[in-house]
Amino acid sequence: MDNVTHTLVGLMMSRAGIDRKIPRAALIMVIAANVPDVDAVSLAGGTLSYLKWHRSYTHALAFAPVMALIPLAIVAVFSTRAYLFSLLGVLSHLALDWTNAYGIRLLLPFSSRWLRLDQTDIVDPWIWLILLLALAAPALAGLVTGEISSRKTSGPKLGWAWFALLTVSVYEGARFTMHTRAIAVMNARLYNGSVARRLTAVPGRWTPLYWRGIVEGDNFVEIVPVSLNEPFDPSAGRLDDPAPPGPAIEAAKRTHAFEGFGEFCQLPFWKTTPVEGGTEVELIDLRFGTPQNPGFEAKATVENSGEVRDAQVTFGAPPVRTR
């Protein structure tokens, strides 16, 4: 999830009673809820470095006890109780990141497998709304009470914090159920005359009822909208054929850009386009785009001679060229 969500969850955890147990609870919990993202420093090494290290060891269960020490060292509060609450904040970060399509390598160093639930977007406006309401409500209540009674009050922070944490938990459960339903709806149909080899439902940002279905079959991919409040129409999707293996793709695979992106890419789609003097090769991650409008991708031009030029990685930004 985004760091606004992690920050507000950490603050709500503090207000839910932890601030009565340890000193500087709000600061500890906010740092703990964000500290796994310290791996963002890997961006200094470039996009491929970021894709390699982000959501890896700092997001692994085995390293959570170590990550929980960092907030205590920063705030200079040391106690067993403070450490356990800090660990809870770290685990809240891992749990939230697990829910979205980006995924998390939770089992490092024993397994580098990406785990993801695909139930929420990286930025979920409904979670924001719940948390921001719980943040603002006590202050507004305090203003009203102060106006009536002519005295200041801190407002019902404890109750609103519990409301936020429980509501977000219920919302996540509902999204899990809806994701399961979306997969079931897709699984009840044939595509291109055959059973799908793999089905993925990527969440829409604005409504829990809408999902972007990704159907992978033998030598085809279909992107199809799935709306849980409307009859499912598989014919509303777009069918695309991935490029077959060939010399251009094999040449691109040997570049640093494609090797690094290939380790990150979980729903790969290969695309080749003839260009003057060669072939443009693209490796697209369908979690973040389509063959027509890719989000995360590796791209290169392979000349007829087999030489690869302009190998680059697109990561929601202008292309990053690598050798």
C-alpha cells in the first residue's frame, strides 16, 4: 500500500490504546508501520535496483523482528512492551502490502516467490476515506464540544481509532470475497474455445465491484472487464496473441534490462513489432497495463544482425535505458 495508508494505520493503532501503554507511542507506531519501505533507498541504484530490492528482505517475515528494532532506536524508547508494539506495526505493513497486486516476497530468504492477494489497489481511496474520517472526526467533535461547553476536549480518539481499524479489516474481508467471486465468474466460461490456463482479477481503484480480468490460455491472452453487479460478458474482452519465441526475443532476454525485469514480472506478455532494420521487443507485466497500454515493461530494439540497442525499463516514468 501507499505510505499515507501505512502512516494512518500506524497512528490509529497508537490511538487504539497503545498510547496508554508506552511513551511516544504515536511516533513509534507511525515509523514501524512505514519502516519496511526503507528499501526505497535502492532507487538510488536505478529502476532495476529498485525492482530487485523493493518488497524483498525488509518485507520478509523472518526479518520483521529486526525491522521492529529500528523505530525504537530512532525514538530512543527501549522496553519489551514497546518492542512488541513496534513489531505489530511492522506486521501491519506486511499485511497491507500482501493484499495488493504488486505483491510481497514474504518468505525470503527461504523462498523468493512473490505472494499477493490481488484484492486492493496500491492506493485504495476507500481505505483513505475510512482512515481520514477517523483522523478528522475526533477533532471536529472536540470543536463542537468546546463550542458548547466553552472548554477544550481531545475528542473520542480511542473509539474512532477502533472504528477505523475494524472497518478497514471488514473492508479487506469484503474485497477478498469479491475477488474470489470475480475469479469464480471468470472460471465458469471458456475462452477462445478452451479452458483458461490461469485467471487473474486485478482490482479497480474506485469501485470494489469492478475488476480487470486477465485470462491466460494456450498462446493467447484476453483482457476482459468483470463487473459483479452486471452479467459477465466474456466477448467484451480483447484477445491478444503473445509473440512466439524467436531470435529477437532470445537476444533481448540476454540484456541486463530484460533479465532484471523478468525476475520482477509476474504476468509476462511478450510483444514484437517489426521496425526499420529490425524488431522492437517488449516484455509487459499485465498486472499494471495491457499490450496496447503497458505500464511496467522492458523494451529494446533488436537489429537484423542480432545486436540489441536501447534496452530500457519503463516504471511509471520515462524509460530508463540500461546496457
